[in-house]
Amino acid sequence: MNIGRILKSMLAKLESKGIALHTKEGVPILPSIVQGKRLYSEYTIPVETPIDNSLIISYQSPYAGPERVWDPKPYSNLAPTEAVSEELLDALEGELAELEDALVDAIVLDTGKTLREARLEMELTLRLLRRIPATRSNKASTASLVSMPSFTMPLYTTVHSIVEAYRMESGILVKPPRKAPIVPTLLAQVLSTAGYSRNVSLVQAPGAFIHGVARAYNLPVAAYASPMKSRFIGDRVYAPGRYALIVEKGLISEDLAKLVVYSRVLHAGQACGSIGWIVILGGLPERSELEALFSVVEKVKVGDPLDSNTTMGPLVSSHAANASESYTSHLEEIGGSVITGFRRYGNYVWPTIVQGSMKDPGVLSRDPKFPVLSIIKSGNLAEALSVVTLTPSTGVILFGLNSSEAARAVTSLQGRHIYVEPDLKGIDLAPGSFTTRDCINLNLYDAKVQIGGNPLVGLRGPSEAEPYR
């Protein structure tokens, strides 16, 4: 794969639409855009593609050095003076639709997502913009900090954050992730080209600096994917996590195996919404259950993310790939058995399944951002619930529990979204479908599921709530 050729093609598509990135000695430079003015400095950060670690781009930042980390005075004009208008969102939708091919390529280069994942993200981004409410005021008194993780959904997350700021009647201050700066920068270029640069400011700056700016100006956080950092910054937090699955031994069907495996291979297990842990009630999985999981794993094609047949691309960085290897080794040290074998080539890590009595709190409390799935043996429901409580999961799927067990689980797992035996027949069980739809649909609403007459927190929306069977 020729990354330089792909990047050149992508930039040509953008330039044909009137959007040009600044270049220096033939290398594209991603600028900051503050109040419509592009800012540069001598501080340059190399950006490597996760596909093969080759340097594809550098960007310059208005960051002036460590002594300025907590001094936002040079950036006193960061907060936009006008609210995001309905016309802006309409124009944004049109521009994104026009640039779909270029942005899909950019998503792949930024994050290593597969072509099908990038196209799905683009489709859902446009769908999001089409359902924006029409009423709002015309002025904003502050900006919202919009900051994204480097390995999930930079386009959708950025646009979702613009929508959130829109609903908050606020302007927008965008902080792209260091490892995936291309898509958010191109989005800011689109907004600037459309004449709305005063509504959205883009700042390419190290995390500590932009966090200092956010604290100094008391900017609300419209979206942030790191709970620890979001607590450090502000009050309006979106912090996605992983799912855990509790299932009775013997109930892992072919459909459930697809749900589990495909959720893990969604962007190599790095996207929010992936199932990170399976807790089996009554022991380890039966042979037929393991065979169901193996048959799905064998169908996962790992490789070139720009190949439309590829299911899973690379992890976002070599650091993430190294972490997956260390994580798997540690699971073995505490009694886990790697039943699929661990395979890695550069940033590519093949799906790995580890099973056993792996109840170490240090392991369970870690959010696995790679395609390594833990199957944990538990003797009873109380033990299973204690395992799930130790995980950072924000959602739990229950299969095979009776009414009293399900009610007990919901009570013990308060604060998490509980999926009580969802109907898999209503879900498109294909790579990148189920959990993509779940994790990208950021507004989760409590629904009521009737279990023995008691209303419990259940599925995503009222239309999806079904009686527990």
C-alpha cells in the first residue's frame, strides 16, 4: 500500500472542492484555525499512520512552550462570539456529502479503520445532521471544548459534539486528537470555507495546554472520551466504555458468538461499545460454544483497511499493539488459557480469546482497547456480578437469567445500561454493525423492561424495549 499516493489523492479531492491544507517543503501542515485566522509556530508534531507507522503528515501548533501551559492569555479570543446556526449545520451536511470519498480515505489514514467502518461512520454522521432540531437562539456566551479520542470515531464524534454545542447554544472549540488530527482539521476547514469560522475554532495543541485553556475559561465539555481527563477539565462529560456479557453456560449460540466477536473486531476492539468481558455462569464454555466462537473468528479478515473485504484493520499505534501483547501475557500468568493463539504483525493484532478464572482486580479494571476477549469462569450469579462490578463497563448484556436473577443483576449494577436478553434476530450481525450503531448513538435513553411487574432500566429507547422473556 502506498500511503503517500493515497494521501496525495485525498488532498487532490479536497483541493478540487476549494479546501487546501498549508504545505511546507511539500509536506502538508495542519493548521489551527482561531476566529478564522490560521496560526502556526515552530512547534511541529509528526503524525504516523497506524497502517504501517510511516510518517504521512506533520502539523504545527500555536503552542509556545511548557511555560505557557497554564497561561491562556495569548488565546483570549478562542471562544467563538456567535452560536452555531441552523444554516451552518445544513451547509456542513452538504459539504460532508460532497467530500464523502476524501473524508472516508482520511478516516482510514487517521485511525486504521476499515473502509466499511469509515463509510458507515460517514453515513451515520450525515444521518445525525438530518435530525437536528430547528429551533435555537442566535448568540452564544461561551465555547464548548470538543475533544476526541484517537481511535474511535473522529468524524462522527466531532459532528456530534457540534450538535451538542448547538443544543447548548454555545460556540465550539475543537481539540483534535494528536494521533488522528486529519479528519477534525478537515472538518474545521469545511466550516471555515463555508464562512462560519467565527463559530468554530480549531486548536492543534498538546493536551495539557488545551486543558489549561478549558479550565481558565471554564468551558463546558460537549464530548470527551476519557473519564479521567474529562473530570479534570469540566462538567459536561461523555465517557463511553465497554460492555460486559453475563451468560448461562451452554447458551452461547451462533448468533451470540457473532455479536461477541464482531463487537470486539469493530476497529480492532478500540471503539466504544465493544464487549470486553464474557462472564460464564456455571463454569467455562462448552465445546459447542467454543466452536461457535472459533467459527466466527476464522471469518475475520485482518489486513489492508482500504480493501473493501477487510474486516479488521490495525490498532491505532504500536503502543496499543504492544499493550495487547502484554495484556495477553498477563492473563496467562494469572491462570488464563489463550485458546485461539496470539498473533501479531506490526500494528495488526488478530482476534484473541483467553479463558479461565481471571479475577485479578488490576486486570478487570483495565479497559482493553484491543481485540483480546476474556472469558471468565464464575460459579454463581453473585460471583459474576462481583466480576462485572470491577470492570469499567458502562453496559451489561444478560442472557439466560430468570426474572429474579435479572432483577438482582439490575439492582447490583446500578448506573450501567442493562440489556436484558436483546433479540438478536433484529440486529444485523455483521462486522461493524451492532456495536457501531450502539456506540455511535451517543444519546442513550432509559427504557423500561418489565420483569415480574417491576420496571427496570433496559434497552436504548422506548421503541426497543420489550418484555423480558
